[in-house]
Amino acid sequence: MNISDVILKLLEKDEERAFQLLFEHYYDSLLLYSFRILNNLEAAEDVIQDCFGILWDTKRLRGFKGDLDCFLFAMVKKRSYLFLRDRKPKCTLDELTVDIPDIPASFQEEEGEIELLYRTIGKLPEKCKQVFLMACLDDKTYQEIAETLGVSINTVKTQMKYALKFLRDNLQEDDFCSILVLLTKKV
């Protein structure tokens, strides 16, 4: 039984531990996903907090049947785009198209690759995921990560090496290469 099945089973019993586990397991991956859309860490944090608040208040996942990963990423994607729409100043249609220059031709395909990456990152061991996200999301150097976490720089290098190997092993070669390109655009 995978972690999403465990969470859904616990949620059926209305256990607070289930929601805590949901938050711990998905927060970082969903934050990274929202950040990739919004390119603003504070806004991404707000979106994720909003999503978890909605899930808590509405008890939407109680009795949920389906793919939890897909549901959560779709929810974050929708809320992130709503956030962009609501924060966008009123402008003409011509100004709007000039304002968004970097929409790739294969947008849907790229979005699927990004979503796949975040789901896979969510499966990394906790410390490894933390190092990987600090390097990719916070743009921290290995030295800064080592100082923040109180570990040696070699530990950080080892964790990053493991994370990249894990991603390479758990993604198809084309997806992994595409994802590396997407990450280097941001990093």
C-alpha cells in the first residue's frame, strides 16, 4: 500500500494524523510545482496554504476515491493560475499577450513533465528532498545548504547525487532530460 492510499484510509476515519501526514508528504512537492508556475515563493506558499485550508475546511478528501497525487497537483495548478489571474492588473488584450513572452509551443507537454517531476520528487527520502529543494527552489549553493542544515558539504553533494540518480532511475530518459532543462531554466 502506497502513502496516498494510507492517507486516504486514515482520512475515512477523520483522523487528524492523516491530514498531518498529507501535509508532510505533499507540501514540498506542491510548493515547488506552484513556484514553477508563479515564480514567486511567497505567492506559492500562499497558494499551498490556501489549498490545504480548503481541504481541511471542506473535508473534500473524506471518502475520496481516485488518484490523490493527480487531484492535489490539479488543485494546486488551478489555484496557482487563479492567483495569477486575480493579481493581473486590468489591461487590454494586446498588452496581455505582450506581457507573457515565454509560453512554449508544447505547453501541455511541458506541464505534464513538470507535474511528473514533482510527484517523483515527493517520493525522495525527506533529507534528500530537503537538500534538493533548497538547491532548486531556494537557489542555495551547496555551502549555504550545508551551513543551514549543519552538515558537511560532502553530505549535501551526496544527497544531491542521490536525488538526481533517483530521478533518473524513476523517470524515462526523455522526461529526465527535459526536466533537467526545465530546472536549469529556473536555477
